[in-house]
Amino acid sequence: MVVMMQRHMLHWRYRVWRGSGLGMEPSDKAVKEHPRLELSGITKAFPGVIANSDVSFKVAPGEIHALLGENGAGKSTLVKQIYGILKPDSGAIVWDGREVDVPSPHAARTLGIGMVFQHFSLFEAMTVLDNVALGMDDPGKDRAALAKRIREVSESYGLPLDPAREVHTLSVGERQRIEVVRCLLQSPRLLVMDEPTSVLTPQEVGKLFETLRKLKAEGCSILYISHKLNEIKELCDQATILRGGKVVAACDPREETARSMAQLMIGAEFRSVARREAGKGTGPIRMELKALSMAPEMAHGVPLKSINLSLRGGEILGIAGVAGNGQGDLLAAIAGERKAATPGAVIVDGKPVGRLGPAARRKLGLCTVPEERNGHGAVPDMSLTDNAMLSAHKRMGFMKGGFLDTAKARGFAAEVIKRFDVRTPGTETAAGSLSGGNLQKFIVGREILQKPEILVVAQPTWGVDAAAAATIQQALVDLAGTGSAILVISQDLDELLTLSDRIAVINAGQVSEAMPASTVSVEEIGLLMGGIHGTPEKGAA
Amino acid sequence: MNIDTILPMLLTVIAAATPLLLASIGELVTEKSGVLNLGVEGMMLVGAVIAFAVTVGSGSALLGIIAAAFAGITLSLVFGLLTLTLMANQVATGLALTIFGIGVSSLIGSSYIGTPVEKLGALSIPGISDLPVIGPLLFGHDILVYGSVAMTVLVAWFLKSSRAGLILRAVGESDLSAHSIGYDVIKVRYLAVMFGGLCSGIAGAYLSLSYTPMWVEGMTAGRGWIALALVAFASWRPWRVLGGAYIFGGVTILQLYLQGSGGIGIPSQVMNMLPYLATIIVLTVISAGPWRGRLDAPACLGKPFRPAS
Ligand SMILES: Nc1ncnc2c1ncn2[C@@H]1O[C@H](COP(=O)(O)OP(=O)(O)OP(=O)(O)O)[C@@H](O)[C@H]1O
Ligand SMILES: [Mg+2]
């Protein structure tokens, strides 16, 4: 039977590969009559949580099927079972009308399932070519031929990639391309994408969608997870909505609004953040950057070029920009993780701090939330209490006579969990076992609740569901209301327009003049983001 | 100084470098898979005593070497069971392995102290091995000397060009990614740990059968630790490990020669430090230089991996 299936697969691959697979031929009855994928009664429990409970739905051939749900609803867990990384406790996976066992990702790929992960499954120190080869079951002996195929396929789908580049030198968008191209090379019949766009720029999203529509036209089904409901409306034919691990609704996204889908997800009224009124944020200047220049930390990065910026109390200043234009280094320079050449390049409340480290700056009231969550913003193997303690022990007074006051820290962690609706069994859970969005809520919440006088935050709602994003944004607005100065670095223009009093744009390591958000248009910012420099995808084309 | 004094010196350099090279190349493979096994010294000692005992008992050095390899593999399997299956701390387990190895080897070896054994014979090629200078220098060694160099070539090729090597590096680079693509992280690490054990065992065999053909308690004299340091200072690159091992061997012999020839007024303790110092300096300068490779250390080195299922 296995042999038969493989033969069937080969036939299929060949057809898709030659691009002749438009629509179903009449002879392809087996494919036509059955859904490509059918889940029936999938249940999966982790210690303390039931991540999936009796989940059933179908994905038709050539359908783009959305999987929606709040953070922690069990979306990633579900697709990991489809890809053979996790084993269901009970339930069946039916593929082309036949019940199958998917014991491993190899088995999934043999069936024709490809997967793009929420947290990338890449190897930083290796080349694009190695990464692609590792993700294929039979990459062949000839590396040059594989490199050529990578170039061909990536270009024909509008996702140019240079096989020789090492992954750590690539932008987030380019990294994601590796995952996509790795799947495309194996001509998948079902592509699972777990939040592929949460880190992409609008242009990159546009390109990705073109690719996905092309795949759909070739008969490939797509199971698509995202929190960006407008994108779901634009792209998907069907949606299944999970809440607390159960299927609570199914709908046609084209006939819903983003708001109505958000309400289906949370099962309650959805409250969005009101745009800030103009004219706020006229307090004293709290932080200044003066001609801040810095070499990039990573090879292939862009240097920061003479950045001038001032941030007032009570103000939210947004910095828009395509990822990889120096945001990481800018944040590190402000946080103190990287020191400026002169003390005067970074000024906090009139004090030059350019040569001070992160702890000293934190003491002065400057808190930062970095972009990478695991390993940078949180220690994955440590409990939430310990993670809270790490960043907040000074400001929140968790020290008692030279010892750590664990009870107090636990109380603080519990408050973060409550205020920001972090879905987790408790304060002693390891940070790494939280779902992506919940970890983000915890990290951002941890900083906001410390009531920093100056808060610098990158991508505050990255991977966070609509309701939780609104909570985080509201908390930022409230914090600014108490007089704190806030700098938000993000590529989500809608978010910046909602939150900010002023918006500046970072492009190729330069930061533009900040403009009042009430008068600036999306087009204007979009143009500046592209800059004279164009997109930062040099070398990849 | 003439060729007659230099030649024996060069030969001893090779002899001093070989056990280091063997042990380091094995540990390099282990570490590339993300496992830090600090038990090298212990595995070498057990390898040394088992090789000695089996050679004395059977009269066959080859059997001795094979037995040493198996002894190394067995100890490394114990290490693997504790750290990979039972998730024990790698550093603590490695240290325990070394202490265990010291104890067990002196227990087994107590009855062999003072027993003679025939030095491992050189593989000689009639004609060529008799050539002046070149003959003894290149063609007059035992099988383990050639084996160590061959092993380096093999490991360098394996890591750089084979698919299995790519997977091994991937596992050491990101166990989570490797797991989610579908590689059996634990299995790969077991194999890498076993290779490390095999090499350490053989390195021990070289010490007790060739370098000083006898059994002395604690005869590795810290070479296992040097091998460990060598791997890191060589930035996990096989050819640099080879270079490092030979520099170490070279300076060891040089300082012994200087001390023996009446000295130049430097305290012998300082002279004894020289090989370590020289090796560290040379390799540090290399790995700090402009031609250094970025991100050389396997990113998951020493981290336990527990897959969710
Ligand atoms: N390995 C694990 N061990 C224990 N609990 C886990 C594990 N993986 C996930 N969980 C829990 O299972 C639940 C579902 O998590 P999952 O990652 O599937 O959510 P999600 O819907 O993908 O959320 P997000 O939108 O934030 O990515 C969460 O409560 C999470 O904490
Ligand atoms: Mg998820």
C-alpha cells in the first residue's frame, strides 16, 4: 500500500512540477471526491492543559483554509500533529480519504505535507543551501544542482534567495523565504503555514500571497494560521475557529468582517483601541539621541548613521521601518546592550548615558523590550516568576536585605498574568512552554507594569491575537497617559498610526524627521520606508 | 645540531601529538553534535589499561587496540545513557566519568604495574622505510599514528561534505529545529558520543602500547583535559585540532630537550608550562584573526534536549 501511495505521489509531484496541474482531471477521482485532509476528533493534552479537544474539520484540494484562535487556543499544537512532530492522544488524520498515521515529519513529507513554522526551524550558522537540504528527504548528491533549483524555484515564485548566504546574515523576511522555498521544492499538496506574516513587511506579505495563490491554482491546499484578520479575509476560502482547544465555529472569511471573526475567536465583544487624540505628549524631553552612529553588529547589517531623536514625557513616538534597516542595533544602543562611541550620543533626562550598561540605564528609568522573545526577552527554561525577577528586581524592590523576595516576585508575575490575560497554568511554568503570543504578552506586560518612565519597545504585538493586541496597546496608551515617554519600533503601520503621537521612519540606518501622526498618511510613510535606498533585499535578487 | 639529533626529536614530536590528536578528534565530533563530554581523561585511562591488559593476555596488540576502543565506547554509552536518556547534567556526568575512569583503571591495572609489553610495531614498507630521514620520519610509524591522521582527514570530510555530517552539525546547531524537521536528535547524539568514546579509548591504547609501552597509574597525565581544551581553541575545526596537537607535541619535546641539555636558566616549572601556553596562544591568535569563522561553537553545546511528544 505504501508503495502504491508513493507511486501516486510521484505522479502528482510530476504534474505539479510541470505546472500542468491546473484543476482536477476527471480521472483523478480519488483526489476529487475526498477532502485533501480531514481531521476527526483530534485530542492532545499537555501536563496541565488540554491543547486540543475533539478537533474535526476538512480541507478541500486547492483550498486555503484559515485556522483562527486566540493565543494558546491550540493552533500550533494541532498543526504539529499533522506534520508528525507531536502524536495525537486520540483522533484520526485522514488523507485523500484514507486514514493515515503520521509518525514523523518524514512521513508527513512523503504524504506531501510541507510546513512553515511559527518559530523558524532554521540553522543560523549554516548556509541557505544547507538549510534547504536539511529540510528535504532526498536533496540529491549534486549540491550545485540543488543550488540552481533553489534559485529557479525561489525566483519563479517571486521569493529570491541566495543559496550561499549564511542564515544569520539574513533579515527575518528572507529567513522565512527559506522555509517556504524548502517546502516548494518538494511540491507539497498541503502547505501548513503557522503565522507566516507576523514578521513580514506589507510588501513581503503581498509577494507571499501571490505565491500562495499560485500554489492554490496548482491544486495545493493551504492551512493558514494568522492573527491578522484582514489578511485572512483577503486570502482564505474557509476558516475554522478554535477556542480553548475546541472548534467553536467555522465560517467563510470573505463574508465576515475582521471584527466579527475576532468576536468568534474570543467569544465576547471585541473592544479595539481608540486612536490617540492629537496634541498629547508635550512633557519635558526625557530621552535624546544625538548624532548616534554605530557599526552593525552582524555582518551584512546596516550601520546606524547619525541618528537624532527626542522623546518627550507623555508621548508615544513610533518608528516605522522594514525589518533589517538597523532597528535591532538602534534598540541595543538605546538599551545599553551596545555602547555608543561617546557618552553624549544617548541622553536620559539631560544625563549623558551613552557609555553606561543596561543595568545602569534601567536604574535611570529606561526600560526596553527587545524583539526576539526567546533567549533575549526571556530565558525559556526559567519560570515566569524568575523571568519577572530578572528584569524587575530593582525597580519593583524584590530585594530584601540582599536576598531575593520570591514571594513578592511571584505576586508581580501573577499580576502580569492577570492584567494581560496570559494563558498559562501558573507563575512557575517555564517561559519556553508558553504559546508564542502568550509569551509576548508576558514580556511586554512585565515591563509596562514596572511603570517605566521611559519605555522602548520593539514589535509589541508580534504574534499576539487581536484582543490581546488591543490590551497591550491600551496599556501603552495608559502608560503614556501617566506621563511616561514611550518609543515604539514596529513594522505594523496600523499599529503605529493608532498609538503614536509622532512617527519617524528608519531606513538604511537613518531615521527621518518625526512627523505628527494626525497629519501623516500611510502612503507618505510607505514611501519613506522604501526610501531612496529601496528595499533592503540587496544581494538576494 | 645535526640531522642525527633532530630526527629523533621530530619522531618524539609525532609520538607526543598522536594521543592528543586522537582524543581531540573524537571529542570534536561529540561536541559538534551538541554534547560536552568531560570524561575524555577517564575514557583514555580505561582505554590504556584495557589495551595493555588484553595485549599482555592475548599477545596481540591489535586485539588490545580493539578492546580499548570497545572500552571507550562502553564508557561513552554510560555517559550517553545518563545525559541523553536520563537528562543528567553533562558537565557533572563527564567529571564523574573521569573520576570513575581513574579509579577503575588503577584497579584493573594494579596487577600489571611493572609488566613489560612489546612496543607497538611500526608498519614498515621495505625499501621506502629504509630511506634516510624521509623513511623514518614519514614511513616508520605504527598504525595508530597513521590512523590518527587518517581519522582527521575522514572527520574533516565527514563534517564538511557528507549528508550525515550536515545532520550532525545541524543537531548541534539547533536541536529544536532539527527535531521539528524530523531528525532523531538523541540518536545522532548517541552515535557522536560513541565515536568520541572510541577515539578516546584508542588514544589511551596508544599511550600504553606505543608512547610508553607499560602501565603506570594515571599515565594520561592530563592529556584528556588538554584534548578538551584543544577542541575549543581550535574552534571545532579538524585541521586546526591537528595543528594544535602537533604544536603541543612539538613544544613539549622542545622544552624537554632544553631542560635536558643543561637548561638556560629558566625554572623547570616554567618550562613545563610552555606547551600549554604556546598551544593556547597560537590557537587563540588564529581564532581571533581576520580569517576566523563566525559562530564556530555549536550553539547547543552542553544543553539537554527533551522532545515533547
Ligand atoms: N510542549 C508543551 N508543553 C506544555 N504545554 C504546551 C506545550 N506546547 C504548547 N503547550 C500549551 O498548549 C496550549 C496551546 O498552545 P499552542 O502553541 O498550540 O497555541 P497557539 O494557538 O499556537 O497560540 P499562539 O497564537 O500564541 O501561537 C497553550 O496553553 C500552551 O501553553
Ligand atoms: Mg502558535
